[in-house]
Amino acid sequence: MKMITSLEEYKELVKTARDQGCIVSNCFFLPNTIRDLTEKGKLFVRKIDAGLLLLEEADEFYRVRYYLRPGQIPEEQKFDKDCVIELPFQNEFTPSQRMQEEQISGMGFSLGRNSALMSISSDNLKISVTVPFMDKISFALEEDHENIYHLLKECFDPLYAFLPDEAELMGKIRCKQVWILKSAGQIAAVLNSSMEKNTAMISHVAVASEFRGKGYGKMIVEVYHRYYKERVRTFSHWVDLSNSHAINMYRVFGYQFIGRRANEYVFKINS
Amino acid sequence: MENLLDILNEIRPDVDFTNEKKLIDDGILDSFDIISIVSELNDAYDIEIDVEDLEPENFNTIEAMLELIRKLQNEQ
């Protein structure tokens, strides 16, 4: 495995791979992303029999992208950290994506999670007249960041969840994109959001284990909706298809599946 | 243009592709969208969008995407 040190080196590697017939890929980094990753020393390449693997280093795992030859099943791979491969698709697999799943499996990965995007326009969003405990829900403060960070890590698997690191979380708190619900002096629930132009997106909703079953997740989502309703045209978020509780909650608000799907395949070093 | 619009609306029905002028720069399209768009355009137009083509200016507007498609078709 070798570190990629520049955008130019990345382009050369990918061009060579593609010229050698490795045209099947789940990787479409834009230049700014590559520059950012190479400057931080977080992008690596591994040449394999069937093509090229690009490893983006996160804290405790790699996100793996590939350029492979169509139809060629790679050898089983070994890594020094857990890894995840994301394969986005629309509604159902195309034949090419079905083949990619076989190639991913050949490398030693197995399906970890099925996700789908739910979405709703602001106009159609159902808002409750009142929200219980609304006075307990507020924007997070900088002093809350450590507790929020630990709650997110407790509730989500970092392989799937795109958890913010501490610096990113602090930035989001400063931008008023993180809400907390406090109960008995503790942070009982957190909602981490993002907004891009006309779309608000929930990145994470987490409820501490000792506070579950009280509807805190729904309450904090309601407050998020109320805040953004006049500010955006669309609300979206990715949901784990095995999380029927969350899906039912979002359906009550009017969210619908819009066809965007993603499978995440994992390689765990201790499995 | 209509065919391209149909493809894009299939991928992101919540985006106003006709009027948005900074689909990448404003973060409206994310990396998942790019993967989906590139795959669909490669199949629909029988082109090969290469790493060199993955510049924001080629995907910021529907007009730019159409221009990219035409360029790649002419190169074949």
C-alpha cells in the first residue's frame, strides 16, 4: 500500500488503470476532495490483480474505492483496519452493479447495511402544533461537544455513520447545526444536521440508552423541522432499512423513499 | 436536453436541474450523486467519462453536462 501524494499522481494512477481496462468503479472523487485527502496524507493506493484499490483513511477504518476489470473477480484481500465499500444505486441493481457486488464479495467483504434516502418537500412536511418539552431542546454549545461526541460514538457504528471528528463537530456546533435535548441535567438526545443551499439533511439522531422510549427522538426532529421549514425547499436523510422504528417515524412526518439506495459492504479484521 | 433532464430527475427528483447553476459548488450534488450520474450518462450516451472530466465546471449545470456529453461523443 502506497500513499498518494498529489492530485497529479492520483490522476496518473487512475488513467493507467483505466487504460488497462479497469473501468468498473465506485469512485468519482472531485479534485478538491483528492487535494484535501492527499494534503492530509489520507489517500492510499493498492494495486491488485483485478485493478486498483483506493483507500481513504478515516480514524479507525478505510473507505475503499476501486477500479476493476469488468467480470474479473479479485483475490481475497487483507487489511490492517476494518474497511467499508459503498455502492450507491437507484432502486435496483443494474447488471453491472450486480457484478460489482460479486467482485466486492470476492475481495472478502460482506453486506453490512442497506440504506435508502427519504425525502420530503418543505411544503408537504407535517409539523405538530405543539412539541412536548420544547423548552428542553436547544442548540448545542461548545461546552457540550465532548458529551455529544461520545454519545454519537456510542450510538453509531463509525464504519457506516460518517461521524464527525471533534473538530468538525465543533464547527457544526458553532454553525448552529446541532440540537440537544437535556433531561435531568444530561444530554439525552442529539440531532446533527447539515444544510446545502435548499436542502436540510439529518446526519444523526441519537438518544442515550437510558432515555429511550420517551419520544425524545421525535421531539428533537420536530424542532429541527420547525427551524428549517421556511429556510429550505427539501428535507432529506439516509435511513438504515432495518431500522423500521425510524422509518415509521419519518413516514408520519410525510417523508417518502425516492429511489436512492446504497449498500455498504464491510471487511472486519476481527471476524 | 430532455433525455438528460429525465435521467437527472430520476436520480435526484428533489433538485431543480433546469435552474440550479452551482450543483457541485453549492453542494447540492454529493459524491453519491456523481457516481450515479456518471454511470447513467456513460450507459445512456455510450460515452466514457474519465477522471480528467470530473471537474466541477462539467457538472455545475445541466448545460455543462450536455456539453461534456457532446464533447465525448465527438471524440469517439
